[in-house]
Amino acid sequence: MNLKNKTLLITGIDQLVGLRTAELAIAQGMNVRGLQSSKEQNKQLQNLGVEVIIGSITDSAIAQKACQGVDIVLHTEQIAEEAGAINHFRDVNVGGTVNIAKAAKQAGVKTFVHLSSVMVYGFNYPNGITESGPLSGENNPYCQTKIEAEKALLELNNSPDFGIIIIRAGDVYGPGSIPWIVRPILMMRQKLFAYANEGKGVINHVYIDNLIDGIFLAIEKETSGEIFNITDGQETSWKDYFMRLAAIEGLSAPLSLPKDEIKLFLKLRVQGQKLFRKKVDILPESIDFMTRPYACSIAKAQSMLNYKPTIDLESGMQLTHEWLKKTDIQSLIK
């Protein structure tokens, strides 16, 4: 499929992946429409000339309006928190996803790309896990509802009339990444950050532009019904990642503490924040996300899509450093 002049709808367009995809799609001659739940106007999107619709993916009328005249949908809208009420996650991550997919199908959209996550494998999966590997909800609402959404979507796949593509993204870092750049740095600045268990295990990082390259390749090659792991394909330890992050900011190297000690500290911190009616900034469950042991395989994306991550960790950190120098990251935490 030639992407030039195609109309792309991006849900969650005001978030990290949506915003950067809009930039790169327009740069290669695509028409972009966006759907966002926030009423806040984004200057970047205004400057790009993107048509933005305000509303929820759970609203059928909004979904139908957004999908009219669209060739491709990239669905990125989600609740991506580490913990919370399962019904809240399910309403958006499953119900909202199915709602927008059905609206797209009804509107004659040809390709629906769903941004899933390697978190569908849970916290303790086999080394080099592939797309056919075991999925694990881990009694975690994010992991569980991402699995449920994938299953529901694949039932709607009906190529060539309506093709579903699922992208299991790694840990997305780069300019604008809240979980892997902004929050750790803000905690490092306060000398409150520690990594767990000597930083053993592997972060499945993917630089934002590498992820979007993988998404575009999957669309171009019309890989209906397929699922792809998209990461940078590097086996970087948690320690190495967080040490590099501290270094680009000129901050002290973070300490290592046992996982259970960090979780206890964060539990007490959350209780204190709630007591003083402050916003809870990081949950104890986040440590489960930061202690996963192994790398996911990207062999399928490499062979089927000819996916080659072009920005390695060193380059990605340098690009992130340039962004950090001109950004007040505290203002990004809502």
C-alpha cells in the first residue's frame, strides 16, 4: 500500500505515539485526522494543520464521525497506568477499542492498526519470546485488558475488506515519554530513584521513531491479521538504561535496592501523598514493570517487514537529551 495521500485517523493523537506519528505521516504526504479525549488544544497539532475531533472512543457517534472518509486507523488511545480498577481499564482498553474498530469497519476503513504492548506477556516470560508465546495477565488490569482487546479485535479481521494489524510495542522512550524518561528523571532530581535487584533483567526499549517506522512498514506491506513485536532489538539491562538516563542529565548514578524494599517505600509514599491530598506520582506496581527479565524477539518484524531499527540507544538518548534541555518536564505531569 502506498501511504501518500491516504487519510489516517489517529486516536489518542495528543499523546506521545499519536503526536509523533502525525508529524511523520504528514511529512510523507498523508492526510491526518485526530481523535482525543482531552479538550486541551495542542499547539503542535494546530501548527501541523491536523483536524482534531474531541470525544471519547467509547462514544459510538463520535467514533462514527471520526472514521468517515478514512483509509487507515491507528488506534493508540488507552489507559496505560500500572494499576487501578479493572472495569475502568476494560471500558476504554477493550470496550473503546472494539467500538472504534466497529465504526471503522462500518465506514469502509481498509486497515486498522492497534497499538498493543509487550506487557501482554506479563512480568516473567521466556527469553526471546515471540508473538506466538504465552500471554499472561498477571492479575494486572493493564496487561489483562490489552490481552482482551487483541482477542476481540482479531475476531473482526476480514481481509481484504477490513484488516486488523496488532503492534506489540516495547517500552517506548524518547522525547515526551512519561514512564521511561520524565518520571525517572524527576525522581532522580529529587534523589528518590532507585532501580531494583541490581538492575538485572532487560528493558525492551523502543525509540519512538523506530516504533513508528515499524507501524508504517506493517501498513505498507498489508499484513492483515498479523501481530508484531516492535522493539529496538537490543538487550539492555535495567541498570544500563537508568545509568545512561542519569548521565545525560548529569545526575548522580541511581542506587540499587531490593525489589520488596522499593515497593514498600512507594506504598508508604502513596499513603502519604493521599493523606496530604497530593497527586500520586508513582505506584508500587510500577516496579513489576521495571524488573522484567528477558528480551522479546523481533525476528518476525525483521523477516516479514524488513524492520531495521535505525536509532540505537546511544543516539536515542542524545536526541532525548536535546529535547530535555529545552523542555520543562515537570509541566508534563498532569
